[in-house]
Amino acid sequence: MASKRRDRARAPARRGPHLEPRKRILVLSEGECTEPEYLEGFRRWCRNPLVSVKIAEERGVPLTLVRAAKKHRADAQKAAKREGDENHAYDEVWCVFDVDEHPYLNQALDEARTAGIEVALSNPCFELWLLLHFQDSPGPRGHKELPALLSRHIGPYDKRVRIELLWPRYEDAKRRAERLDRDANEAAEPQRNPTTGVYRLTETIRRRV
């Protein structure tokens, strides 16, 4: 049986530059509430049906999450081969986790890099990304401090995400996160506190064809 392939419309003659179709993306989250709720809402906001946001059953530490991501990708590739349908496979797999005093963090990052797994890492935690929607860098903070800072902008914070407050401020958050990344890299301290790589994932999700 002939393999099913994703529809890739051929550009007619004299058409403008060809744009690659969106990638099929799997996002595995360590968090059970804030991260998947935000990312699922962002996926809907971007109207991108090719993104799957899942709460990993194999949670615990980043290293466990990275290894779970590798397994999910391998299982999807096997399903694609078995069914003769490449739509079962993922073009990119992302892990979303925090520094948050986790053990084996560097090993997790190294293993992800070697395996081609993308990582959206927040230092100290995901709430930094939410806070950047409302203000510039809070400076180095502990993961227990950021929820209180966030509450100043959105009211009592209980790990739930009020989506309607965030979307109008997305570009500000992206700009601030990029600046933190740039400053950290220029200081030869990548992924220092405070930085967050969530903007790299959100920009991937909202790519247009």
C-alpha cells in the first residue's frame, strides 16, 4: 500500500517564495497545570492543530522527561512506519521544565541535545515567562518568589492561567525573554537566573504557512 504523505501543495509557476508547511510538534510538560494550560491555550490561539500538548506520565525530574520524550518520538515513528502514514510521526519534540533545584539537570540537557529533543527551560520556573507579560526582568529570584510577583498583576495566583490577560501582552513577553537570553549569552552564563526559553517554543507553535 502506498505511503500516505502530508499534503505539500506544489507552487504554481511564477509564485512567490515557497513556504514550508508547519511542523507536527509534540510538547511534553512536567507541570500538571500551568504549563499545559498555557501552551494548549496558545496552540488554540494560533489555530495550529499540528501541536500536541501532553502531561508526561513519566514525570519527576528533567532527565526522566527527556527520556520519556525520546520514547514518545520513537513510538510515533514506529506507528508511522507500521501504518504507512508519516502523519503519525513528529517533526519536533519539546520538553518543558524548570531549573527549580532539580537533580541531573545538566545531564538532561546534554541528553536532549544529543537526541535532538528541544527544551524550553525556565530558570527558576515557568512563572517567570508569565511575569514577563507584565514587567521587565525581576532580577534573580527563587521559584517561591515569582508567584507573589505575578499576583501583583493578575490577582491571587493558584497555578491557573487567565489566558485573556496574557495574549495582548505576548509580544512584550517575547521581547523581554529574548533580551534576558541575549544578556545571559553575552555574559557567558546561558540559562542563568532569570532566563526562560519558552518563547522559542511559542514562536515555533505560531509559525504560519
